[in-house]
Amino acid sequence: MRIPRWRVAIAPACALLLIATGCSSNSGSGDATTGGSVNLTVATFNEFGYTDDLFAQFTKTHPNVKITQKKVAQSADAKTNLFTKLAAGSGLSDIEAVDGDWLPQVKQSADKFVNLSSDTTKDRWPDWVVSQATTTSGELLGDATDIGPEATCYRKDLFEKAGLPTDRDGVAQLLSGDWDHYFDVGKQFVSKVPGVGWYDSAGAVFNARVQQLANPFSSTKPTETVIPLDQNTQIKDLYNSTLTASVDNKLSAGLGQWSGDWQKAFQNGAFATMQCPAWMQPIIKTNASGVTSWDIANVFPGGAGNWGGSYLTVPKQGKHTKEAQELAEWLTSPDVQVQIFLSAGNFPASKAGAADSKVLAATNEFFNNAPTGKIFSARAAAVTTQPFKGPNYFTINTVLGEAIGRVDVDKSANAADSWNKAVADAKAQVK
Amino acid sequence: MTKRRERREHGIRRPGWLTYLVLVVAILIAVYPLYYTFLLSSSSQIEIAKHPIPGLIPQGNLLSNLTRVFHTEGLDFWGAFINSVMVAVIQSASVAIFSTLAGFAFAKLRFHGRRGLLAFIVATMAVPPQLGVVPLFIVMAKLGWTGQLVAVIVPGLVSAFGVFWMTQYLSGALPYELVEAARVDGCSMFASFRHVALPAARPAAAMLFLFTFVTSWTTYFWPSIVLGSQNPTLPVALQLLQTGYAKDMSLIMSGVLLSTLPLLVLFLVVGRQLVSGIMAGAVKG
Amino acid sequence: MAHDARKRTLSTRMSLLDVKTAPYLYIAPFFIVWAITGLFPLLYTAYISTRKWDLLQGDLGPAGLSNFTFVLAQPGFWQALRNTFSIFLLSSVPQIITALFLAAVLDANLRAKTFWRMGVLIPYVVAPVAVSLIFTEIFSDRSGMANALLANIGVSPIGWHADTLPSHLAIATMVNYRWTGYNTLILLAAMQSISTDVIEAAVVDGAVRLKTYWYVILPLLRPTVIFVIITSTIGGLQIFDEPRMFDLTTIGGSNGNFMTVTMYLYNTGWGPQLNMGRASAVAMLLLAVILLVALFNLILSSRISSVDNPSGRHGPGRKTGVR
């Protein structure tokens, strides 16, 4: 019928939203059920790698527990789902998976979640992983499942065309340095191979650079004091240098990440390198299926970075919060994380998991058998900090992402005008 | 009883070739996007990326793509299909019946507050639906219906759109004289509804049934919130095709094709009767 | 005798009761279900719009009219309103005109008429989400079919996502694709219900075909035309799915160039701000706008169809007209 009644209306149905994070892979299972009297539901999105067999390991030692998984394909849908049910006060699963990007908002409603800090999980994760999920008063709201340490993915054939080294170690050496250095090599590249971008998107580069700052948008920890964008010289410099390199020096292929154009560009060799968190591997593999020249180098401009990662939370709404917490702790234990890494590819968030010998031995056939376990383990170990994400972090990051997109992708504004619009937008939206 | 006769088309002469040309163009436009879906679902990720304009001849991957849909982990196609059929049939029948009743009352009966109530119903359609989600979820949770099919079915049992549609249709198609004649003949209100309004309303009610069916069938958001992946309707189940960030258009389009196919079949079977029914059953004043 | 009289009064009384209550009984089912699933959410929204209300934290105290004044002061809200109207006009106007035209064509004495009638309704069975997927693919800025076809005839690529008017056109195309055939059939059904006598009378009168259409058929279609216009208005002003699906990485384009009011509402409530108070205020404002436009359309369409209506000559038509 003509009227999109409320039932039809908010359908951000198919496809991908949010520059978020997550983990994706092609294996795993849907709704898994095993027997018992305490019913626990686990709500996940994308691909957490939870299977019947995995749950059976838990229920073997907890015969009274029955576990059911609720899967949502898109993290955006999962977020709407979580927030709607939090607002309604009921309907949530016993364990709700949360994307690291929503944590700042979840933290504002800390009273609706169980404090998960416990002796069992003490020292399980690196400090920067734990601090993302810890409130100002010290409560731990989520047990970390996976992280997104960033390496550099590149196309051998295009590097060869430009006369650059093509082996992993050579590329790692070539790109080792700060972002200016990365841009300089890029300028060499585009002068040799005109018409091909050095990287896919200015937004991705900008995002990666923001992720390396301790306090990108606000001045203090632990409470957020937003620096008005027009006074935030650090971000303005980052914005300008990223756009100069991307647009003026033509290093960016000008593709909006996740768009249809972006996905198809993998088949058409439109760019040579990419900022590559561990969970990007299956995405490149799908988008670039049939292309044989992708490889991964153990290097990241500016040192190290993490992009994304997820957590398991236990809403207080649930009837069996104690059992739920126990399950969440088990699901995020190093042992289980290693199993999931091997089956689904999600990189373990725990210290022990990341250093496990089975993880270190992993290789990825699509990327010419690159030793991805060793590479991402090394990249994870290099990460020391994550930006402080207050309630307004996401708002400002979105506004800046759009500003970059106007110049890099849409070409509908120049850098200066787009910045001014971002300043005004941020002013209107910051709480 | 209503005076019925063989439907005669407006216009006595057969129209010329220009008319048919217009129709051929209209139908090509109508069909191409669906054919495009078919072309993409018979293609592959790589081919789609390389050729923005797909060739007119389908490629050979349709079966393998459809198999992939059926073998997607956690996707119970037939379970979801049955849920969708149940929701769509119950809602369409209910909307058609209740809308005809209310439409008859609004169009042809005189009662206190008639115009006000009708305006009110139309106004309810203007309420932006997005905000209803949270309060509605609260209602469903209070009733203990979350996760069950009934939570999807009940809110769609009536439709302001349907009432408005039947009112407008009946006010044009059903002359007052007939209603009054029935009353004079001593029919009770319900009898006059059955004998006078129902036959007149039949084509419009059938259209309403089809429209409601399509709406129910394609609704995604509310079922995804209130049902989740355990007991899904078809659109909710098919979203599992897009798990992860890499979307394979050939797979997604195969899902689109699979979910559209039942409607197309229904449409070809029922629609034929329906479309000719509209024409044959229309009541003359 | 006395018994008989009493029976008659009883039956008269029953009949009177029947006449009085039956209409309410007929409309009752709608109102009962609607009270739970429609009225409660509406009142709840109206209430929240006067509160400081965070989606997750709930009620944070009274807000008076501050939610409304805040929203009205946002350039983003006005931009969203402009976008909504632009997309609405680009979709509903051509759509209704085309539908009227196609309905008139289909109303002719065609060969294989069922085939043609079903043909135009085919797009309606494609789910809105699927339509959006299909057309988003076609309107991709670089790798889409639309620009590839344009390139073949030497037209430089159009920024279907980047620029305001092209993005509105692309979204309006999705709407028009799905709904034109549907409206055509609704109008056709109404045309078919018009008595042939009326039309024959007009033809005997010597009215030419176009004139017959304009002066005779159109006025008789008034209830249905009003229906089509009002529902298109409401649906058009609430447009969400199509622009939302058109670009999932931004909310209505990086310039906000195709952000509609419902997207603005959604983003205010569920986006980074989580401000349900303001989102509810947007909903109430949109409700007011839709009612105003619908009322305006109603008045306009009654005007148009009554102005030139030679009602004296075609009395029966007037009688069966709208309430």
C-alpha cells in the first residue's frame, strides 16, 4: 500500500551501515540450541563465529544451561534493535553483542548493564581494550571478543608496475614511517601509474589517523570536554593534510568505503593499498575474488592502529544474569577466541589468545599465503592507545567523515568550505 | 439486488496501434528492473563488477546462486516462507473484511460523528511511523507477545488505508438508492450490508486483499525487531544473505528473486481473476 | 391483538437500535485494534515531544516547547523539509498524471486487456527494499548502468549521489517505478465502476474523447482521485526506505542532499544524539505539515473537479460523488 506504515518504515534493511567494525567470515552457524533448564540467548551480528558445537562445549560442563543464538546480519540493525529494546525496557537477549563504536552510548546507560569486572577476566585483555568498555566509575560493561589491529594490504601487480618492491618485507620496509612518508611513496606511485589511486578512500585514511590520537575531539579524560571544531587545530591539520594528499596529489581513488562503487573497484584495480584491520581480510577476499595479487605487509603508517572490535554485554533485563556473565566470560576466554579465530578469522582480543601458537601459525591463502597470524599479532602488540571516546565522539567523527566525503568522493565542495560546514554541523549536533 | 451486467469497456471502437505502443513501452519499463534482478542473480560477483550494463541474455549461475541461498547458514527458507504466508493471509483477509465493514458505514450510513471519525482515520495515516516502534514494542512486551508471530499479525489486522480506500470506492460505486431500497425492503443493517454492499465492494476488497498481501509480504522492519532470527518472516530471514561487510550482489539478487517469486505466482494466478474481476464485477448505478 | 402491537413496537425498536448502532459496530474493529497499535504510540509521541527524553536514559524532565524551538532553528531540519518536498513533487506529480493517462488507455476496448493490466502492476510485487537495491545499483555514480548508458551517448557522468537534484530524481524514480502501476489500477477500477450510460450520454451529446475524459469521467473519479492524492501525499512526505537505502554509509548523502524529514527524525532519535524528545517534536511537526498539505490537496482537488463539472447534465454522477 502507498502508506509506509510504521511497520514498513524504518527499514535500513539490506546492506552495510556505519564505518563500524566487526568481524566477518563465511563460516559459522545460525541459531544454535542445546538442552537444559536455564535458557540463555546470545544476540550477535555479522559473524561472531558462534556455533552449536562451540556452545556444546559450554553446556557439557553446565548441563542445566540451554543456549540460543539470535543473529542479525548488519551491525546497524543490531544497534537499532538494542537501543529500541533498551528504551522499551524489555526484549533483550541475555547476552548482547555490542560494537566498540556504540560503547560510548551504551556507557551512558551503564545502570542498565551488569558490571562484568571479575577476577576471572582480570588481565585478560590489553589495557586499551578494557578501557574502551570501562565507565568513569570503573565498571566493566563488556567482555572483549575481538579487535581490529591494522596492517597494510597491497596489490603486488600494481606495485610492480610502479617499480616498487613487491615482497612483504620489502613493502614493510618501504612504508615504515609516518603518514607523510606513506603519502610520499604514494606520490611516486601515482606518477608511475597514473589513473590508479594509492589508496581507496580519504575517509579511511583520516579515520585511521584519528584512531591514533589519544584525545582527538575532547580535551580531558575521564569526562568529555569537547573541543569546538573550529578551535581543534590538531584535527584541522589532520583534515587538511589528508585532503591535500588525497585530492590535490590524487592519491585517493575517491571511493566511499562500503559503497557499490567501492566494492566493484576491487575487481578493476582502482587502487594499490588499503588500511587493513584483521577483519578486512574476508571482505577483500569476497570483493576481489579472482584477483590473485593481494598481499599483506606487517606495517602501518604512523606506527600502529586498531579499527573496530566487539564486546559482549549482559543487560540487567535478563533473568539469568549470573549465568549469562559466566557464558560471556567463557566465550571471550583465550581458548575459545583461538578456536573462533581458526574457524571464522576474528582476531582474539585477549593477550593470551593473540599470542597463541595456533594463531601465530595461521596463513591466508588468498593473500598469497601471507603469515597473517604473525602479522596481525605483531600489529596488535604495537597498539598502545585508543582515542578517548566520549558521548560526542561518534557525532563528531560522522560529521568529519561527511566533510571528507564531500571533497574526496562527491567533489561537491572544496576542503575549506567543507570544513566550515563541518564546524557548523558539529555545533548543531554536539550535546 | 444490484443491477449487474456484462462489463462494457469505455469506448466503442478498438484503439489504434499507438495505444498499443504506449502500453508496450510501459510494460517494458515495468518488467526490465525485474529482469535486471534475474540477470544479476544468474551472474557472478566478478561479472557484475566488470559490466555495469548486463547483457540481455542470462548467464549460467542462477542455480548455483539459488543453491547458495538455500544453504546459507541459519537460513530456514521454508520455515520463514510459511510464517510469511500465515502473516500475509491473515492480515489481508482481516483488513479486507474490516475495511469493507467500516467503509460501508462511512460511505453509506448516516450516524453521529461520521465525518469527524473518517477524517480522524485519515489523519492517523499521517502519523510518522518511525516513532511508533518504541511504544508499540512496550505494548507487545506487556502482552507477552514478543518473539511470536502474533506480534506481527495483530498491528496489521486493520488499516486506516483500507478503510479510506473502501469508503472512497463505495461512495462512488454504490448508489444510495440501493441501500435505501434494501432498508425499505426490511433488510436489517447487516443484511443490507451483505446483499447490497458486499457485492458492490467485491472488486475493491479483492484489490485491497492483494495490496495488503504484498505489504505484509515485504515488511521488514517491525518483524526484524519483534521476531528476530529465530522465528523469522521471509524478509527477516533473507537479511542473513548479507552477513558481513562484503555483499555479493549475485547472491543478494537471488534472494530478492526468491522472495518476489511467490508474489509473482500469486499475482499471476489470483491477479488474473482479480484484474478481470475488477472489470466484470463493477457495479453500475 | 395487544400481543401483535407489542411485537411491532419491539421490532420497530429493534430496527431503530439496529440503525443507530450498526454503523458503530462496523467501524469498531478498526478503532479497537487501532487504539492499541496506533493511538497509544501517537499519544506517547506527543507526550515525549514535551520532555527531555534520551532514548536510552528515558525521561529527564520537562522540556516545554524547547524541543520544537530547537528543531525549528536547525538548518538541517529545513533542508530535510525542502528535500522531502522536492522528492515528493518529483514523484507524485508525474506519477498521478501518468497513472491517469495509463488508466484511460487501459480503459479503452483493448485486445488482451488482462495482460496489459497485469503488466503495469508488476512493479508493485517487488518489495520496496528490493526496488531500492536494484535502482541503487543502477544509479551508482561510477559503476552504475545509468551513467554507463549516458556515457554511450556522450553525456558526462551525473553525480546521482553527490548532487541534489539528480539524487532526488533517482529516488523519485524508485518511487514512481513501484507506485505508478498501482495507482493506475486503482484509478482504472474506479473508471470501470462508472456507468457506461453516463459516458454514452456524453458521447451522444457529441463530446469528443478528451473532453469526455476531462468533463465527464474525471469528475466522477473524484473520490478515487482524492484517495490517490491523499495517500500519495502522506506516503510521499513520510518517505524513508528509498533515500535510506540509496546510500547506507551516510545519512542522506554527505551534503545531506537527500536527507528527508523522517530520516532526520530517525537520526535524531536513534543516531548519535539519541534524543527522543527532539525526534518526537520532529514527528509532530511532520504530522502537522502532512495534515496541512493533505487538506490543501483536498480543497484543491474538490475545486478542480467541481469547477467545470456540468453537473446539471450529468446528475447521476454528482449523486454518487464524494460524501
